[in-house]
Amino acid sequence: MENLASQYTVLVVDDVPTNVMLVQAILKKEGYTLLTTDSGAKALRIAQERHPNLILLDIMMPEMDGYEVLQHLKSNPETNNIPVIIMSALSDMQSIVKGYQLGATEYVTKPFQREELVKRVAQPLRTVQYQAYQART
């Protein structure tokens, strides 16, 4: 099951270009196909049109914050099964719990370690892969 990253598309949603470039550098090296956007509204459109296998979502963004994006994703039957990992500088327990309550699969606080991000991204994709395998057998 290892090294299947090339089969997966990850949508990175963050309004800070440096953060996007860092995540891109880490995940491209692993072999993932990446989509990126700097706004919640664009993220919702991309999620609906492209159906990424996973979404990495920042919380603190202008106009529509990550929590609102997460609520929209989880209330839409076409996107509610996409795993969402929150990446945020908000590390207080209330912010983390809110993310999970709204349907996040994982919550990674910034700054994150490369290894941590790679492992956190791989885990829900392994689960998706296992579920697909189970459905075939």
C-alpha cells in the first residue's frame, strides 16, 4: 500500500503563498498531484468540479474562513466524503475541537514538521484505499 501517492490528488487551500509553496514542495516530492487555491469560495468550486482525494485547509482566511468552508463541504453530498485536514496556527483546544466537530479528519498545527505532514496526509488516503479494497472483495 506504500508509495501510491501518485494516484491521489490533494487540494491545498491557504491564502499565504509561502505556506502553499512549502506544502507543495513537501507533497510533490512524495508524488501527489496538487491543486491549490487561496480562497474558500474557490476551494468549494474546485472540490465540486475536481473531487480531490484530500483537502488541506487553512482556517484563518479572508472572506470565508476554513470552518465555513468545512461546513459547506460536509453539507454537500458531492463533497462530504472528501477527507479534510485542517492546517492552522490556531493551536488552542477550542479551535481544534471545533475543527473535528465540523468534520475534519485531522488537525495539524503550524508550523508543522515535514514528516508529520506526510504521515497525516497518507493516513486518510490509506483508509480510503482500504475501504475501496473492502468494497471490491
